[in-house]
Amino acid sequence: MKRKPNLILFGIDSLRSDHMSLHGYHRLTTPHIDRYAKRGTVFERQFSPHIPTTPGYASMFTGMDCFGTDVVALRHEGGLRKDLPTLAEILGAQGYATTCVGFSANPSGRGFKKYLDFTGWGSWAEGRSPKAENLNAVAIPELKRLAAAKDPFFLFMRHMDPHSPYLPPGPFERMFYDGNEFDPKNKSLAAALSFKPFCDYFASWFPPGCTDAAYINAQYDGAVAYMDACIANIFATIAALGIEEETLVVITSDHGETLDEHECWYDHHGLYECTLEVPLIFVWPGKVPAGQRVGDYTLQKDTTPTILDLMGIRPKLKFNGRSLAPRMRGQPWRAESEFYITEATWMRKHGWRTPEWKLIQALEPDVHYKPEIELYNLIADPLENHNVAQQEPEVVKFLQARMLAHIARREKETGRTNPMYTNLHWHGHPHGPFTSSDQAYNEMHIGSPDAARKLQARELRRQRGQKKL
């Protein structure tokens, strides 16, 4: 009997598609993925509408939107709905060996038969962070074990290199930067370093005395390029094992990343394009069209239905997402035109996105003191730098009506209240919603102030000692 196809899924945390050379970025950040993607189909406008990690993966692994998963927050209380099967559970019931690398503690990673972890973090005190090499050290032996066994397998790998802290090993640290990151005249990091909720975290991994935002941005790009080089090792292993023709490979991300944009520094919150747009690549020789690029809007909830359709597995489930396989095959297709967006990371907001407009509406005061309503013309202002809500009140009303109609429809279909309205402890504090931006600013915090002070003091002592020599 012919063996069922395998599935290898790369879930690259915090990888924004517009910083990939695959999507036209001016820096050559993903040459190995670029080359590999030519063997399959690239979806150029894939969105993760429910951010950050926990709701993003919940949607990816279940084929449902946030109304279906009931998950909208990073700090989700409880696990996924027990009646909602994940991709790992669906494949496990089909006799698949399922292994998850680097995602054991998240409720959205439920259902794998085996979990493996690796060191995927880092700090300035610990030195450069070889996250992808750490992953390879765990994942490649497991891939070889799975390929040698009799059962088909599903291997999921969560790469962490584009997730802060960005500490790529050399030579990737300087690959895209040739300036002086300690120039005292450069003030481009001043606002980030004075932002109370984040400043101690930044001090734990920014080079002490760093002043240049361009350097930190280059570290993100360097981390992506370093990871791409390490992923090439996995591609080579797949080829060496001779399993390419029986394995579907999918490359995607849970969400993008903000760098020095929108005052949401070096994190993945804010419902802006840089955080919502992610890669989506399918490669399977002979089964997925090669060299194809699709410009239609697609959503995270489409990932699992597409995977199962391509693999010929048709569970008796009603997904909210839909398979993209017909679009790959050139069959009749109705493209997405507008969709609901949510986030509950450092802010609790939702909104509505169309090809021309994006509405962002705060559900409570936020840590960045942003206005309750933001409106961006994505055609005239693709970088979303000019909030035109006051100039376009009719557009705001129109988009709000579209958004509320969608919410009402999905609440009726699921029989549940919009989780954006009910998840009031998304910030991890015992009280309910913030009543002011001052409260949010003073209560929300990442990083250890004491550890940051000690690190900075130790580095200053080291620098003074060098000056005396």
C-alpha cells in the first residue's frame, strides 16, 4: 500500500513578508527560501488577521477565525476549545507520527504526540544567539528518525530568529550595516529607550550605548538571513533523505513584526501591515504548481484546509477557512476582499481591512496613547503614516458598519459572543480593561529593571577599563 504523504511545516515566528527578498525586499535576506519557493506556489498577500502568536497559530492549526477558536489574546486563559480539532490531532487520527519543535508551552500547539524544545531566546549578556542552529540540532535528527519509520509524519518547526531579541551570529550581525551604532549624535533610538514599558527589555539585548535604530533594524534582517542559511540545511536533509516527492512543505509565519515604525518598537503588536502580512509557500513536486505566484488576499484560517486538501485528507469538519488548492489549479475562485482584524498583545483593538482602507478601533485605552479611531488609506498611504479618521468620518462610519455586521453574523453562526468583547484579562492583570492610557503605560512592562541596570553598569565598567589601557 502506498504511504500517505508527509507534511513539514515551517512556522517562522515574527517574519514579515516585506522584509523577505522573496517579496521584493531590497536586501537579500532569504536567498535559500527564494530558490526553494520557485519549486512551488507563493501566495503574495497572506494575512494573519488575529495577532499575535497564540491566536495566530490557533487560526492556522484549526482553519477557523477568532470566532471559531475563541482565542484572541497572547495570554489566552485556558486551552483551545476541546471540541475543535487541531491539524496535529486530525493527522494523528489518520495514523501520522506528529512532532512539534519549539512550541510545547502554547495552548495553540495542542495535539502533537511528541514535543521537542530548543534554546530560542537570548540576551546581550549571553552573547550572540544561534537560534536556528539550536533548532537544527534538535529538528534534523528528528526528521531523519521520522523519515526512517513506517508511518507518515507531520513535523512542525517554530523558528524564532526574527522574534526579538535580534542577536544573529557573525557575520550576519554586520551583513546589512556599516555605520557607527554608538554615534552620540544619532537620536533615532531615543524614543524607544525612554518608553517605560519596554526600556528594560531593550536594555537586556540592545548593545549598551547603541543609538542607531538602523542598526537594530539590520539585526532583524541579519537574523532572517542567518535563519534562511540554516533552513537551507533542512532543505538539503529533505533532499538527501529522498522524500521530496512524498512530502508537502509549507513555509509561513504566525504574524509579522514592527521595527522602528508606528511607535510599537521591535515587537508584534499594532494592526499595521508590517504585523499582519506574512509569507505562505507550498512546495510539493508534481502536486503543487511550480513557479506560481498568487496575488489574491488569503488568510491564516485557509492554511489547514489547504494542507488537508492537497494531502487528500477530507475530515468531516466545517472550516471557516477554505482550501487554496483550487486557486493553485486555476479553477474558478472568489478572492477575499475585506476582513476582520484583531489584536490583544499590548493593546486590545479590532478593525476592518479592505483593499483601499483600514479601520483600527481601540476597545480600551492603550499603552501608546493612540487615538481611539485610526483610519488609513492603503493606496495613498501604504506605510500607514497618516491617520485620516477626522478627515473621512463617512468612511469611518461605513467601515464600522461593515465590521459590526460581520461580528453580528459570526456571533450568530457560532452562538458565541465575539471573544474581543469577553477576553478582559488579556493583559495578565487581575482587573478588567484599562481605564486610561496612563494606567496601561504604568502597569504593562517587559524585562527586569534590576537586570538591565546591572548589565548596563557592567558594560560601562568594561568600557572604562578598556579606555585606561
